[in-house]
Amino acid sequence: MRPVNEIAQDAVRAEIDARLATEVLGFLPELVAPDGPLALLRQKLALEPSITGSKVG
């Protein structure tokens, strides 16, 4: 797995998240599709200043 600030490009973490979401939590597969809401969330999370280590402003 890559560092958390590279979450948007981490295929291993994406697979873990997808399996957890569908197999454990029972989410619909559409939510974890490559262009679905979970992918968008991962992209936004990777840009968060607290994740990237940068300051806002």
C-alpha cells in the first residue's frame, strides 16, 4: 500500500475499500465503481491539507 496521501492512486487500498464496502457493509457495487462516489471521495481526501501535510491559505 502507498502512503495515505497517495490514496487516489493506490490500487491495493481501493480494492480493500471496495471489498469492505460491498462484502462487509453491503453497499451497492455502483458505489465502488472506478467512476463512482467512493472514487471521488478518495480523490478529494488525497487533496486534503491535513493528509498532504500542507497548510490552507
